[in-house]
Amino acid sequence: MQFKYWTCVALGLTAMISTMCLQASTPEEQAILMPVHKIMDGVAQRNHAMVKEQLLPGGMATLIREGKPLQLHFDAFVERLPTTGATKLEERLYDPLVRIDDDIAVVWVPYKFFIDDKVDHCGTDVFSLIHQDGRWLVSGIADNSRKDCLSK
């Protein structure tokens, strides 16, 4: 892989823009990371329509909180995203792993979540994607959350 592509995206869940840098090794990986970038932009801008444009209708988000899964259809997931707020939030993603087979792909990426520049929790985000009508769409999202990163 001769070229490295950096896609920096912003993420803010309730107020401020946060930064996430995703490294893609190939143009194909860059294309797969683009919907993740656009979702994060939409969240940062509190633009639910922008987020929904990247999601396959009927998809699901599974969020593991305190060891318990919370499953949401994408419509409910998007509605949970804040539209206002003043607390600075930032999710930093590190070293994404992208796997591709024809018209399906997975992005596995560790993260740390900061509130007002202090680590609140960490975990891993997983995005499942499909290639449909010439573009990549997120068909599923999963993440977990833990506090063991607070001392690191």
C-alpha cells in the first residue's frame, strides 16, 4: 500500500466539535470510512438528516452500557442524538481496522470519549457497511463503553 490517506472528522454528541482521525491505506478503505466521517459530521452539526443519509434503512445500533445491550433501530438511534447542548464532547478514534469483501465491509475502531477535555469512558466502535447503488452505507453500528481507561 503506497499511499496513506488521512480522513479527519468531527464528532460532538451534545455540543462542541470533536476530532477523530481515520487512516485509510487504500482508496477503497477511504471510501468505506467516508460514511463514518459523514455520520460524525452530522452528529457534530446536530444534523439528523445528514446522519440518516449514511444509514441503511432498517439497520440497528447496539450499544453496550454497563454490560447490558441497548438495541435501537436507526430511527430511534438518530432521535437519541442531541440537538442542543453546551458541554464540550469529543470522541477520539484510533487505528481503524477496515476489512472488505466485495460489497460488505467492517470498520473496527477503539475510541476514548472526552467530556470537557477529561476522559469519561472508552471502548470500541464497530460499523458494518454494505455497498449499494455505487456508495457505502452503514447497515449496523455497535459499541461498548467502559471506565477502565480513566487511569490511563
